[in-house]
Amino acid sequence: MMPITNFLISWYVGLAIALTPIEDKIPQPKYTLEQKYKFVKYEQNRIFTTQNGGLTKLNEALDALIKGKKKKVNIVHFGDSHIQADYFSGEMRSHFNDELLLGNGGRGYLFPCSMANASNPHNIKVSYKGIWNGCRNVELHKSCSWGLSGMTSTTTNTEATFTVDPNLSQQSHKYEITRVKVYYQVSNKNSYYVKLLLNNGVLYPVRLDVDGYAEFILPTPEKNITIGLEKRFDHQNFFTLEGISFENDNKGVQYNAVGVNSATVPSFLKMPKFESHLRSLAPDLVIISLGTNDAYTPYFNPNQYKMNLARLIQKIKNAAPNTSILLTTPNDCALYGKFNKANQEATRVILELASESNCAVWDLFTIMGGLGSINQWLGAGLSASDRIHLSGKGYRLQGDLLYDALVTAYGEYKKNKK
């Protein structure tokens, strides 16, 4: 049960918001008020920005959403195994959707990872028929038509289908689906066509977009989607799935998240459709959570890491020039039984590069307690036993912290704007 002091704080905050004119209402930080863990540096939980304002585009978008001048705020979060399971990013999505001033803008872009021989996000269910062959951007000797998801899955079976359900029974948030984007090789004449298999029949796309997807508009909202294939010409002989986006027509935040276990910055640099998929989502904020695997070596090269990350940032700016970019530093972790000092170097590089490229930074490494703090997280049940990954509880705390930091940054933007 919430302690009475925190209950009263939340009640007074809620009352203050209710009595505030709509143009002045803003979301409030509330998920880390208790400050439960003494080793967490809550006072460091803030977003570092440049003088030019690394979060300006996001804050302007949130402002427009709250005032009814904008229908969607799109956030795109990608990274490695810390993101693939969607505990950290899923907690962020839940908090944005919980906020009445913002709203539930849809489940967003994802990949059914089990179709690529990987583990699915914990909050979706995937089933499929037919033989599907996966390809991931961490497979060094492969070159595939990867988009933002960093995964593909290919079949030659025209009877193959797959179903994705983002509305599991135990989830508190439900995501009605009124629009679907299926990312695949739309311009390849040898690719099968794609269709949706609904309870009352077959639905075909309303258009094929040059950014590489087929868009469907559903006659009524659906809770899950089944996708089928269609061969109309003899030369059609395959289908490669590159990603899916589940969207709705409601006002709110659409929090898109994809991750690939063991991914590094170069893993995302090698993806040919990264920019086109990102552009299609029209992001107001892009969050990059990469670095753990780049620094997971006794021979970490900070200069090479910085150069790679700078290239990735430039690709994002090319695809979405009107987006804010937020870099998150890697968490403290163990390497061969010792604390990984390379994460300190990676953090220094990220802060340095952010200043040079007008990006924002959320310094998780420092917030969690710095070098060696992973042992305290482990002792509190916040880290997995490998002292590299966090536990579900730890990832949810991470999401609580980042959400509150972003909300605090928005509040500072509103205060300075007056």
C-alpha cells in the first residue's frame, strides 16, 4: 500500500492539476516520489540538454498535444536486449498512456521476434503457420533488408500466416487497432502481396507507401491482427516481413520500441531501411539505448564508438530532421566477474557527443550509482544474476525514472516559456 505521505502528495498534485486552466496543465513526475532505494541517485535523475535545447521538438509536440493542436506524439525507442523484452520501454509506454493529458495513441511499431528465432516482447503473443526463416542485424555474416526493427523473417509458402496480439489478458492497457502498417519489400515484383484476415473476410491495403509498407484501415477496431499472403503472378515467390505498426485514431502518445539482443551501434548502421522506416513514423523523440554491448570488451575503443554513434545520430537526423534525440548511457554491469570500467568511458563519450550534436542525455550509469552499483541493484532484486541485465523490477524502475525525468524536463520548458 502507498504510504500516506505519498498518497497525500499525489492527491494534492491531482487536485492542483484539476483546478488549473487547460493551457497551463502539465503532467507531473510521480513514479519516483517515494525514492525507495538509498543507492539510487534520485537527485541526478534529470535530462542533460544543450543550450539550444535538445528536447525542444518533443516539448513542443507535448504542448501541442495537450492543447489539442496535435493528435499524436510519436516516440521511437530502439536498442539492444535491454529494449527487446520491452520491460523498460513498456513501462514508459504505460506511464504515457496513464497520463490523461496525453492519452493512449496506439501500440506502435514492433516485430514478432519469435518469427526470427528470438524472444518476443513480454507483452505480445505471436503465433504463425508455415516455415519462416529469421535474420537479425547481429548476425555478422548476413545482409538482409532490415528496417528499424533489426529483424526480418522470410517465407516462400503462400499459405503462411501469422497473428500478433498486443492485448494480453494480464495487461492493464489495451490497444485498439484501427490502422495497420505492414513493412515489407513493396516495390519488389517477386514479393507476395499482403492482406489482413479478419473474422468477417479479407481486407486489402488502401495504399503502398514509398517508405516500404502497406497501410490498412480497419472497418471496426480489432484487438489482434492476422496477416496472410497472396500470389497473383507466377514470378511472385517470397515474402519478407520487416516490421509492423499497430495504430489507432485516438489522441495520444504512440510509443514505438524495438530491440535486438546483443546489438551494438554498428548493428543498426548496417540496416538498409533504417531511415525509411524511421521517417514513416514521423517521430517527435528518438531514444537510443545502445552501448552495453559496444563496451562489453576489455579492448573498448572510445574513439571508434564515438564515430559510430555520430554516424547513427546523423542517419536519424537525415530521416527525421524535426525530431529530438535522447541518448541513454549504459547501466553499470559486470565483465568477466569484475566491474566494467568501459561503461564509464562510454558514458563520457555519450555526454561529449551529445553536446557536440545537440542531443539530450539521460545518464543512467550515474543515476543507478556509478561503477560497482550493479551489486546493490542485484542485492535489491533489481538486477538479473548475470549482473548485465536488470530484472523485470529493475527495468520497471528504469522506466519510472526516465519517465519522471522527461516530465520534469517538460515542466521546466513550460516554466521558461512563460
